[in-house]
Amino acid sequence: MIELLKNLIQIKSISPKDMGCFDLIEKELEDLNFNIERINYQNVENLYATIGTSGKLFCFLGHTDVVPTGPEDKWKYPPFSATIEGDLLYGRGTADMKAPVAAFVESAKEFLNSTEELNFRLAILLTSNEEGTSKDGFIDKIIDKMIQDNEIIDFCLVGEPTSSEKVADCVRVGRRGSLGGNLKIFGKQGHVAYPEKVINPILLSGDLISQLNNKIWDNGNTSFDPTSFQISNIKSGTGAHNVVPGELELTFNFRFSPESSEESLKDNFESILNDLNLNWDLDWDLNGNPYYTEDNFFKDIVSNSIKEITGYTPELNAKGGTSDGRFVAKMNSEIIELGPVNKSIHQIDEHVKISELRTLKDIYKKILFNLNQAL
């Protein structure tokens, strides 16, 4: 498992390019007699592997692409060197999420080699575009095709890094929705010395930002935090110190609970713009709706498996960002997200503890055994 992980990390698979990771994984799965399909959408690679002939479908969902490294000279070790120091393995994509991919391949190997009868169908679905834009999507296209073919995932385990302080202390049983937007506020450009002849969009944005910051969009519920609003970028100005700009661009994002909807957030946002009498234009971008696994069957299997291996019961929550689980949710699948500690993801010196990776592999294997027994 560690050798596979090191080989995966040494591949510079910056989103949306797989760059050969699937070749390594496919070889491992071929040896286990998986049926493997390579799916290409607009030159983005995906891999779908299955084994078993009948029963419910369990799917491990993951990705091989990684985010850019940032300044490589700030890394303790080269980001694609897969350097081991004691119990730590450094490299871009270790925690997010090549380590859980390697752990699942190894857990499937150990499970299949010690199981006489498989009571469910086992699948692995991987993409190379999870970290990139969801536009002209890939996993969502695959899911839509699977629905058309009545290839419905019953249980989905997403390997995203959900753990907080120690491996498997937190498990996601849902995710908030993500609604973004790019707002333009129009004013009137002119010389700063003639305020009566200009309309300054920067000054106009002050009241707007204050209202948006203080607005309570909803109160969340027992499973979801309240909807949050954040501004990620503001751009304005001509570059000259004595010119009032003619427009301002503001990029923002909602992470919303099921207590809000795409429609309610849009309506409330736009009503604030209109109440302030702003001249505006707005492009919305829905990245995903919230989802939540209500059924307890798979949740209990995962929780019990974690306790059997670690001795503690995980916290079940719906925190964090979006994941490709949002696409599987349209199948009404039971979706659980469980992966490594997320403290270093997307950061300089991203890493995982090798000891915790082995624990994660054992948990994945125990989930497979317990699911097989339950079915």
C-alpha cells in the first residue's frame, strides 16, 4: 500500500490530468479480477471498476487529481518526492486523496483474498477532475449514465479527508450545498476631484457588504450548521489614484443548509440589491445542493467498524466543503465520507501519518466484512 501511494504521489496529476495514476491502479485491480472501464469525457479520464455478479452495489468514490503545489521552495521536501520522515509521508495529494485511494485498493485486496462468498457488488469509481471546475462535469455525467442503465449505487463510501484530530474521529453523513456568484455593481467613472459628477461603486458596496455580513440566512438544524456567506474577491479601480472607477466586481459563495434553497438565497440576495437601489448585474453558479444520509443501515456499519478497529465512536456530521458525493446523492444512495486527517490538505507540506493510513485501511476492510455479513 505504501509503495502504491508513493508511486501515485510521484505522479504530477494536477487537476484535471490523471497523468498515469489510473494505469497503476488498474494493474492492481486487474490482479483482483475487477472488470475495469476507462471513461473519457472531454479528455478528462475516469475509471470505473466492478467485481461481483449480484446483490446491492457498494462503491468507493475518489479522485487522483491534486491541487497545485504553491511555491515549491517553501516545501520541506519536494512536493512530488513522496518523502518519508519517521511516521510521516509528505507530498501533494497524500491526504487529499491518494492515501485513501491506496488504502481502499489494499483493503479490497485483503477482503477479497479472504472472503469465500461476496454478497454484494463492489465498485471503485475514480475521477481526475474533482479538484477542478464542475462545469461540463464528469462524475455527474457518469452518474447520469449509470442511472439510465439502472446501475444504482446503494452504498457509497467517499474517501475525502474528513478526520479532524485523529483518523476516523469524524465522518460526514451529508454536505452543505454550494452556491456562488459574480456580482457587478455599476457606477459612473470620473475624476476624484468632481464627486458630483461620479458614482463610486466602491463606496456603494459598503452598505451592501455590511448587510450581507450581518444577514442570518437560516439557523441550520441538528445536522447542519447555519448557512454561511463569504466574499472571496473584490476587484475595482482603473489603476490611477485620481480616477473613480465605473464598476466593481464581487465574487461570493454560500455554503447552505437544507433550511435554505437555491431559490430562497437568490431571492433574498437580490432583494437586498434592489432595496439599496444599486445598478447591478449578477451571474449565479450552483455547484451542488445539500444532501444527507437519513437511513441508519450503512451509517451504523461504518460507525461500528470504526469502533471495532479504534475503540472510539466517530462524530457524524455534515461539515466541510463539497465533494463528488453530491452527484451520487441523486441516486438516493446511502453516502458516507471517511478519510484521513484534513489538517494539511491543500497546504504546503501536505502529509499523512503512515500509522493512521494503516488504521484507515483496516477500517475500510472491516466495513467490507461487516457489510458482507449484514447482506
